[in-house]
Amino acid sequence: MPDLVEVPRRPVQPEPEGNAARDRRRRVVLAGASGLIGRALVNELERNGDEVWTLVRRPSSADREIPWDPASGRLDAAALEGMDAVINLSGENVGAGRWTRARRDAILQSRVDATRTLVVALRNLRNKPRVWVNASAVGYYGERGDEVLDERSVMGHGFLPEVCLAWETHAEGAARAGVRTVMLRLGVVLTPAGGALAKMLPVFRAGLGGRVGSGRQWMSWVALPDVVGAVRHVLDEPRCAGPINLVAPEPATNAEFTATLGRVLGRPAVLPVPALVLRAVLGEMAEETLLASTRAVPRALQAAGYEFRQPTLEAALRQALGRG
């Protein structure tokens, strides 16, 4: 790992309160800017006049880059002085392959290391940010059948719930330091640029798609424009604190989801993928991601006044795939 370079200190300005904070240019630090959500969020924030500083795991080579090494806990805390918000999306891809012991360790440790490094830096600041937004996932709830899950629902059982618990527990260090802290429990993000939908598209376009397993398992999904829209909302909304389900208001069963995707693409979706095959190929990953039933709803987000841009599945898929 190359040596990290120190980022020059910026002059600290007095922090405005309430609506005044919404009327000026926001200064945001973002970890995980190279990911699918991170790239979209940088574009959204900058398009709306905000100043975004990104954390990079190499010496900085451009303006507004802050070098860090979360695996060793290295981050110059002075680089965070005077920032309005910290957003942490950093973590290994859960769906990149079968969960070997090494993959499980990487998935967990990448999240813990990044969050812990940021919290330690935040504690040492003279001028702390107004808000900390940390990613999490609806995987927190685990397999729950038809149970409707809001932010008051208890944690589930399995590897993903344990990862989410560790992730959120470390993020709560920001709250203990006096910073309003939001944990976004993300559902399946709908975008053809990556994630679950991108993996499904070639199969469905070939007319070979269909339900997974029984198809009765619930999928908590969210359109990418609502992910970035909700992040902007929670940055300014003081009612947003603690865990928040970032999912669309109408979850769908896998059978409903796959049928809708086939209809949007104008292709049949009648070839099911047996659960036994998925378990044989992907093991525990299939059990907790593709076959688990998680029926989460965005109760806290809607109570805090967020209005979804893409609240219904078919409209969200048509918009994502340019089939409007």
C-alpha cells in the first residue's frame, strides 16, 4: 500500500441550523464512491450544488480526494474537519460469489474496518458533521416468511443478520459521539448497471427467465433514483435517525417480480429455477439472498416525509430499463 498523503486543512465555517443548512452548498465525505450507488450519489449531490469529497485507497490524484486505508485504520482526521455529512457505503459485494470462509470474512471485515476507521476519525474532530449516514441492508431481518417488517422488527438469524448487526453497531459510535446517525437498510436496488437486476437481464431477455424456488418469497426492492433521493432527504431531515428501511412501499413476491420483469421486457418468464439447484451451486448465499423471504416496508422514511419517485414495481422497471 503506498504511503497516504496528508490532506490540507480547510477553514471551518460556522454551522447553520434548520432550513439555513438546506440553502447553502453542503460539504459531504463519501466512502464507497466507486460503487454502483456511490457513483449515482456523487452525480446527484454535485448536480444539486453540493461539494463531495471521496475517500480513495491510494494517494490522492485529484481535487476532493481523501486517501485512507480502512484495513489498517489509517485516515487523516483533519481531512474531515468542517464537513457537513459523512456517508459510508463501503463494503465487499455480498453477491459476488459463493460464501467461502474467506469471502465471509471479507464481507464482514470490510464493513467493520471502514466504519470503525471513520468513527475513530470523527471522534477526534473539533467540528463534527451534522449527520452520519451508514449503509446497512434488509438482510438484517433474515428469513421471515410473510411477516411485514418495519424498523421496530427484531433481528433475524444467519450470516447476513450478523453482518448487519456488526455494521450498525460500529456505526452507532457516531451517535455516541453526538452526531445524528442514520442506518439505511437497503433492499434490492433496481438498476441495469449492476446488482441483481443486471444478472437477471440476459436470462430474461433470452426468454429463459422465471421464478426462483417457490416464488413465494418476498423481495424488498428499491429504484436507484429513490436511493439517491432518500439519501438527500435524510441528510437534511432531523426526524431521520437510527435504522431506516430504504425499500419501496410495495414489496413483491419473487413470482410477482419475475412476471413483471418478463412483461416489461416482452419475454416469457415461465422457466423456474429449482431451489435445489441454487443451493447446490451457491450454498448459503442462495439460502440467504435468493430464497429468503423479507417483506420490509419504509415506515420510518415515509413518516419523515419522503415521497418515493418510483413507488410501484412495473413503473420502476420500465424507467430503469428505458421501457416507458
